[in-house]
Amino acid sequence: MLSNDSESLAMRREQASLIANTGRRIGYSIFFLSLIIFVIGFTVEFNNLVAKTLTVLLIVGSVVLAPSILLHYAVRGAEREEKEQS
């Protein structure tokens, strides 16, 4: 049976995993949307609106995705370390 500290740690790790997965899903979706807008802009007309939209999407996608990837690897590393100690 898990102690209260272990349960709390497992719950926090599960929350971190959920946040990381949601952030990665959102970040990759933003990059996919920017790819679609780029293709549309390239085939129709690449104007200032398309360029500004792409810039904003790429910045926002990076701001969301980078910490999510780091958090994902941190959770995986903690889980791996816990399994090795058991």
C-alpha cells in the first residue's frame, strides 16, 4: 500500500503528465495549423496578413510546445527512476 507522500507524488506526477500531453497536443496542432496557412498563402497570395499570422502561430506554438516537451521527458525520467529503484 502506498503511503500518503507516495500517493501525493503519484498524483502530482499524473497531473504533470496530463499537462505535458495536453501542451504537446496543442503545440503540435498550432504548428500544423501554421503549415496549412503557409500552404494556402503560398498557393493563393502570400501577403502581410499571412506572414504575421504565421509569425504569431510559430511563436505561440514554440512557447507552448517547448515546456511541454521538457515536462514530458521529466515525468518519463522520474517514472523510469522509480521503476529502477523498486
